[in-house]
Amino acid sequence: MHKYFSKTALVMGMICLLAQVALAEETANKIASRVDKKYNALQTFKADFVESYSGAGVERQESGTLSLKRPGRMRWDYRQPTQKLFISDGKTAFFYVPGERQARKTEVKKLDDLRSPLRYLLGKTKLEKEFDNLVIADAVKTKTTGNVVLSGVPKNMADRVSKVLFEISPESQIERIVIEEVDGTTTEFQFRNMVENVNIPEDQFHFKAPEGVETIQATEMIGD
């Protein structure tokens, strides 16, 4: 009798555990679907950002403004601690530091940069297709009370990125993205003062080199 009840308890426990896992996955899927629906309906997006980097004994924090526009336009205006510009018109990406004599460029399809996938945030969002093992990360503490964190492994960057965390508000806005690379490096983006569907002129996504500045083809990752 004791063995019977022990087996029954074990089976019931496993059933409850599987039910909890299924519920968590369903909830993660629903949250992801709401995020997809929200961002796919946007034409433009603008926010202040703070970018934090930690890896290989180096820690760095930068801040500025991010602008996105369908289809595939992206502009990162870094203001602190150093001014610099990372911009893409959907086909070509440019990186320029004011005061330097050269600006670097490369084709977007050849771009190996952690900021680059964000250009597809508007109009083509499908988190479940882009990430494996998309689940709710209950153990991760949110920056804002009431938010939830989703965790997933990016399919197209799995050789470089081990995990991506998305902190999502009740309004389905992505307030934070944490990218954990396989070498232990972590890059975090926090977004604040987010505004949607504001007018952003098209010329904001086209780079015009200042007088005396040469534009060269980049032979390595555009970035820092």
C-alpha cells in the first residue's frame, strides 16, 4: 500500500510539473505574440537608451537616442560619454565618430553587430521564429515591478550568443534587452521615454559625411 501511494504521488507530481511547464510555455507564447502584434503595427519608434557592456575585464556604459523606421531603418545617436553615430538605411550601415577623419561603412547583410537585429523590430517581429526555447525567466529580476522577462536562444546567432533576455512591460513594450554571449560577454540595452509613430524624416537614416571626412569600406565589425 505504501509503495502504491508513493508511485501515485510521484505520478501526480510529474503531471503537476508538466502542467506548470505547459502553462509557462503558453504564457510565454502569448506574451511574445502580444509583443509581435504591438511592434508590427508601428511605423516608427524612438527612445532614450543606456547601453552597458561587461566582458574580458572591461565595463562600459554609454547612452543616447535610438530611432527606428520601417522598413529596416535604424539610427543610434550616442551622446555620453562620447558622441558617435551608428546608422543604417536598410542596405548600408555607417559608423562615425565626430572629429575623426574617416567614417566606416558596410553592407547590412554582412554586418556582425548586436545592434543590427533591432532594425527588424518594426514590421517583421516574430519572436517565436527568431528564438529557440522561448520561456519566461522567473529567476531573472526585473528592473521595473510588474514587468516579465522572456528568455530565448537566437537561431541566427547561436554560435555567438547563448541567451537573450527581454524585459517586457504590461503594455507589451520591450524595456530592456540583455544579450549574453558564449564567451561570457554581456551587453544590455535599457529603453526609456519610448514614443511610437512619431514623424522621423527619412534623411535621418542616410549618412552624409561631413566635409573632409573620407568614407571607407569596413573590413571588420562596425562598432565601438
